[in-house]
Amino acid sequence: MKNLNQNAQSSENKNESCKSSISRRKFLTVAVTALLMISTLMQNLALAQSNMPGLDAADKINLKGEVMLLPFDYKNVNLGSSRWRQQYQSARDFYLNVSDDDILYGFRRAAGLDAPGAPLGGWASNNSYVIFGQWLQAMARTSYANDDSELRNKAVKLVDEWAKTLPANGDLNMHHYPWEKLLGGLSDMKQYAGYDKADSLMEKITDWAIDNLDRTRTPAANKPWELHSGVTLEWYTLSENLYRAYQLTGNEKYKEFGDVWRYDSYWNKFADTSDPKDAQGVHAYSHCNSFSGAAMAYLIEGDTKLLTSMKNFYDFLQNSQVYATGGYGPAERYVFNDGALGESLTTRLDSYEAPCCTWGAFKLAKYLTMFTGQSRYGDWMERLLYNGIGAALPIAENGKNFYYANYHLGAGMKTYASSNYTCCSGTYFQNMAEYQNLIYFNDVANNALCVNLFLPSEVTWQPAVDSTGPITITQQTNYPEAEAINFKLDMPKSVKFSLKFRIPAWSKNVSFKLNGSAINVEVKPGNWAIINRNWKSGDRIEMNIPLHFRRSPIDKWHPNRVAVVKGPVVFAQQIVHKHMISIPPNDESLNEWMVPTDNPAVFQYEGQEQSSQRDDFMPFYKFNEMRRYRMYFDSELRNILW
């Protein structure tokens, strides 16, 4: 791999011993092999923060893709107090307290074993395969990120008990969709939970899949309706986790089977353009997710055509498919690039499959950030954090989960899905695990730490050169409800390195102070701002991002069909009985029209009746269940009905 420091050093492992069948020594041995998983391999090689003494499988594979930036791989980043940490904690507590017996009920019953508990219900009425692998993956990652032995113990118990229901021949009696998720979950149990039985289980279910999974592989198509996700259903998502398993183990079996499920017929639509004429009509989430398979193929092969397709696909989404929130996929489809997205606001209530589509987008944007080193992909992560998954209703009793976000023109409200424990109850938890993993990236080649998201947090970072010990950087902010973002550095001695800050493409006049005094930093929207100096313990950086309102048209065919956005956050209007108001025609007048209140997140508008707060504007993420709102406005529509 290019641009990586190959000298890994040891540092103290913070993980406490967990109650399981794994000894601490064996856990470390398994984790050595786990380093071959791409992000873990890169992170520990570059950051030199692992206590793992070797890379046993490293000689078995040759990763040819170029990697520019490294995520922290679910370690050494802690969330500070914020709305987003509360969201994570609530999710963690919910999944921890779901009955193990209920999760395992369907597996045990099918195996003829004693089955205490009860079915989960909803999509998991027969068994929990539709979400089981996703839950294992999220539990493994979050328990690793937070040294959460309680959550890890639950995941280990679930796999131990599930394994007892697995026939000797590995017959899972399942289709492609849950099988791929299960392999991903077991891979992460090996990598992040140090689960010593994962290898044999991964091999067992893969041997069965090689012999038994239907290989029809009909590409998805616009028509007939049944082909929106291909035949068999979402077969084209399998390659990513198979390639991950290959990197984790060095076993060629996984790569060869991953090659079977490559989706070149769709990826190639974007080989030379970001505006293909035949990409619409297919299932939005799974096709975005398929490009994570392209990302892993690029990493293994180094074929730049794959990276070009990924970048063009990203631009395709941003240019023709994405709402102001960052969401995409009305009715779970990509639409024509001819104004169809704007028209969807009048015809659909199912604007955006929020948890699943965010999961696919987080992964795509993270891979592109890693491979290109560019900051622009962080803008999408940020929009989805605040307006997508961060604005979703929380997982609730009996598996009630948020599924579709509703952006209908005129009025909408947040509601739970009609079924419990849907696919979105799996990706919801997976998204929570990503919060810690998307805030910072390591630029080893330039001895720099990149700040990608502005969330209260603390990161422990080992510079690539010129350091006697790790550096702790604490980020404190009320962004995006306030403009100031503060960083404090603690380190054993003075060290020279660079701090890189993502400058959002929408921003203007971003500024910096060092220890209270203004400093001159080159700032270009859509790029990194870089501060390179000799840093000392106690240094403080204040970053200020002015937050102004702006109009965000749905597409170029509907320039007056707009959402109101402040910084990265979509604002919606509370509505009860009032008719639709007209939004000022330009950004300058919009900012004059919006009137601040005592609450920094709530605004009224000029001329609003002060006797009622029910017309106020506030961030979309603050709207709760069944609370009506208006997100998009159109001055060309009739506003007054009586």
C-alpha cells in the first residue's frame, strides 16, 4: 500500500478482560490476524498504536489500492456530551436489553432445541436473520470503541448460542441478503471482539454458500418492478464483506467467492460519466451499498477505473438524487435526472429510507475520503449526521423503528414503520457505531491529523514522526447551533505536525485563532485548512464557521422549490393550521427575514404572529414523532386555500 508508514509500534491496550471463552493472550493473537481488515491494518500500521506484535496474514495478500487517509477504526476516539452521544447511548441501551432468548428463538426452534423466550415479531417473526449479522457487527464495533465488555459479552453469547443451532453441513436455509450481513457480523466479531470461534464459523457458512447460494445474478433494472433489486434479491452487495473476510484472514476462498458477486455491469455505467442515462429505477440503498464492494475491489486490485466509477457515482447522487438533507431515493429508487426529484416532493411520502441509506452513504463517503484524501466527501457525512440518521426517531419498545423520512411539499411528519424490526433496525445501530469513526482521519504521509466532523469528542493520536508519545486533542462545541469550535491539545513535549480542518463547501469567511489571537490560515471552501507548527501542551485553537441561512433548491428544474438551510442543518417550519408562506427570493433577504429567539436553535420570521410559536423554524432533527412540519417551499404554488 502506498503512503503508509510501515513501522508499527506497541502501545498499551485499554481493553479489559471480558467474560468469555477467550483468554487475554488468545484475544491478542486473534486481533493480530484481525489487523488485516483494511481499516484496522492501515490504522495500526500508520498510527503505531497497537499492542499487536505482528501481522501474521500480511504476507498472504498484496493490497494495491492507494490509501491517502486513515480512519481511527473504532478506537481512540470518545464522544463528548452532545445530542449525538445521547442518541448513541440510547441505541446501545436498547439493543443491550433486547432478550437474548427472543433473538435466538427462531434459530433454536428450527433446530429442534429448547426455545425459551418469544419471537421478536415484525420482520423477525420467524427468526432474526434479517438483522442478526448487522447487530453483531454494531455490537462488536461499539464494544471495541468504548471498551464496553457488557455489550461484547452479549454479542459473544449470541454467537455461541446461535452456533449450537447450525447444522454440521452449515445449512443456513437463508438467502443472499441475510447471509452477507451474517458474514460481516462474524468478521467483525473476529476483528473487534477477538472471538476465537469466528474463523471456523465464517468458513462453515461460506462453504455452504459456495455450494448453495443461487448464482442467477440478474442485474437490477427499471422494469419490470420485480427487478428493482435484481434476481436474486440484492445479490450485488455480497462482494464487500467477502473481500473484507479475505483481508482479515488471507484466505483466497473469500476473494474468489467475492469475485462471483461483482457488479461491474452497474459500476461501469459510471466509468466515464456522472450522468448516465440508464441508472435510474433501481433500489437506492443497495446500489449505493454495492459501491462499497467496488471500494474493496479497488483496494485489492488498485484498478483506478473502479475509483473513477465511485467518484462519478458520488457526483451522480449529489447532482441529481440528493435532497437538502443529504437523503436520497424517493420510493427507494433513483430517479430521472430531469427534474424528477423535485416532482417527487408532490407525489411521494417515502422520500428517504433514512437508516439504511445513511449506512450506505457513510461507507461510500468514508472510502472516498480514504482513497482520495479530499475533504469534500465529509460534507455529505455531515449533512446525513444532522439531517439523516441524526434526525431519525429512536429505536423504541418492541423494535419500533424509523424507516422513511417524509419531505412532502407542504407538510410532513415523522412516523415509525408499520412493521417492527425491519432492516432499518439493523442499520440504525450500525450508523451509531460510525459516529466515532468519522470525526477524525490520520494523514500519515503529511504527519497530520484531519478534523472531518465537528462534534464534542476526544481523540488520542500518534503522529507519524517526531513524537515521544500520543497526543490528546479535545474538541468542544455546540455546533451546528453555534459557530465556535474549540480544540485543546495535550502532549508530553512540544511536537511539530499539521492539523487539517474540513472547510465545508457551503461556508464563507471561516476563521481561526491560536491561543486567543487571530492567525492567518488559507481557507478554501471544499478543502482542508492546514495549520502546521510546533505545538505545545495547552495550545488552543478556535475555529469559527459563520452560520447563515440559505435557500437550497431541490434541483435546477425547480429553482423556487427550496428548503431552508443554516450551515449544514435543514430547518423546517412547525405547522398546524397555517397556509404555506412564501420564502424570500434570495439568501440576503432570507437572513433578514429570519428572526432569532432566546433559543439559538429556534427562529421566527418577520411579520409572524407572536402569539403563537407554532410557525417557528427549527432544525429538522428536533422534530419528534407525529409533529407536523414543512421542509420544502415553492413560491409558484398556490399558498392560500381559504
